[in-house]
Amino acid sequence: MQYVNLGSTGLKVSRICLGCMTYGAKSWREWVLDEEASRLLIRQALEAGVTFFDTADVYSQGVSEEILGRALKEFGPPREHLVVATKVHGAMGRDPNARGLSRKHIMQAIDASLRRLGMDYVDLYQIHRFDPSTPMEETLEALNDVVRAGKALHIGASSMYAWQFAKYLHLARLHGWSRFVTMQNHYNLLYREEEREMIPLCLDEGIGIIPWSPLARGVLAGNRQAGTARARTDEYSRQLYDATRDADERVVDRVAKTAERLGVPPAQVALAWLLQKPGVTAPIIGASKPRHLDDGIAALDLALSSEDIKGLEEPYVPHSVRGHG
């Protein structure tokens, strides 16, 4: 396993982050794994040297955090050797205050997440999306207080427009509040719109990039052809990729041909491409099978040539913004 700094912080993380949306309760999503199956993959990740784990309160309505917390306590090294990230924003109940980025919800949500994880603090506390109904200052001051209380070491953000993120960074600097150190954005070979504004902003500000959906919900790994349960039932995947399916298939085909020539699975090629992009700290891999983790780890040692990268990128066409909502 390789370890790098998380953005411009001194925090060391594994170059692969295990995403835990896949672990929880099938009542939330059909393709989600139950606790018994989830624990096997979390243990595999730990044994491979993965120290960076990402979840969210909204994943299976808290069950993902509970499963991750129990597994890390049983299988993992001491807490101080692990880097655990979770998120706040999504609806956690019917009450209008049980969602968003208000001070009230953030203060309630961090305590609830820590209780489910069985931890005193998280290393990275992230806003899952932008909340237009809450003043930015209110959100940032609440997050600053979470850090000052020792409940989170760092704060991060996820998909939004670059101007919104730039304003958050400006306000934090202006008031002397804790600033975002990571951007968890939608970035892969099928969706490269982040290269226009968000990634240049992150590079300029020293923000670590930890992309979600690095395999485009499995499309780049060939799950459409395989007919997996997630490919059949994941409505969000259709929202992200069905509108550009014909154009995207040309990229998928290029990945498959490159993989065949190199003698590796397509997933390794797609992940290796992402790992070689400037500013990318650690792709978030949502492993539902042991080979998914194997592919992620193997991709660390797969060096793509400039000709490989040019060939993989050449079929791309501009896309409308996807993933911010």
C-alpha cells in the first residue's frame, strides 16, 4: 500500500480509500451488502494496508456507520492508526431540521455519527452537498466549533460548483475558521467536467481530491455487460450516465481495449488513470467483491504511458453537470 498526505495537511492516508455506501441494509438499496458480507471486505481492506475509510450518516440511514465502526474496532489496528471520514447533509428523518447544513443539524448529526461509529472523533467531517437554504457563515462556524470541540480533526466538502467552494474557502480565511482540506467530487473517465474549474481551484488552494464513483458506478468496469444487481437497480447511476450513454460507450470500449492490451482488468486501467491525475489523493472505491479491492490495489502499480492516457481521454465529449444535487 502507498501512503500520502491528505491534501496539504500532515495527515497520512492510504492511496486507496474504502467507500462504505455499499455496506448497510438492503431495505435502503437492493444492492447494499448486509453486515456479514460487509465485514469480510472491510477486513480485507485492513489486511491490505488500507487505513482510509469513508462513509456518511445517510448511507442506510446510519447502518453503514454502525457496521464500519464495529468492524474497525474488531479487526483494525488502534484507532490512532486509522483515518475515518463521514458526512452530513442528507435527510435523517422527517423533521425539517433533520437535514441540511444548519448549525442545529450539524451539531446533532456529528454526535449521532460518533455514537454510531463508536468513536470519540472522526478524522474528516464532510458536508455531503451544498445547502442553499443555510447561510455559508452559519455552516462554517458550526463546523469550526465541531473541530474546536475535538469531534473532527479536519473538514471537507463534496460535489458543488467551484464558485460555491471558492466562497466557502474565502469566508473561512476571512473569519479565521477551519477550512476545507478536501473535495470529494464526481470524477472519472466518463465524467471529466471537474477538470474545467473545480480541480484547478483545488490545485491552487492545496485541497486534496478524493473522487467518488471512480469507476462510474461500475460502468467503466463493465457492469452493464455483466448485468449486475447494481446496474439493474441503481436509479442514481441512470441519472448520471444514461443521457450520454452512446458517447460514454466509446470511452468504455477504449478502456476495455487498453486493458486487454496490458493484460489487466478494465477497472485497473480506469483507476490507474485517475491515480495519475494531478491533485488526486485517493479514489473512493466502493468494493462489493474481493476482486474490487484487488483491482484498486493493483492499479497503484500500473503506470500508464502518455500514449495510453491520450487514447483513453480522446473519445470524451462534454457533459452537462451531474452529481451536485
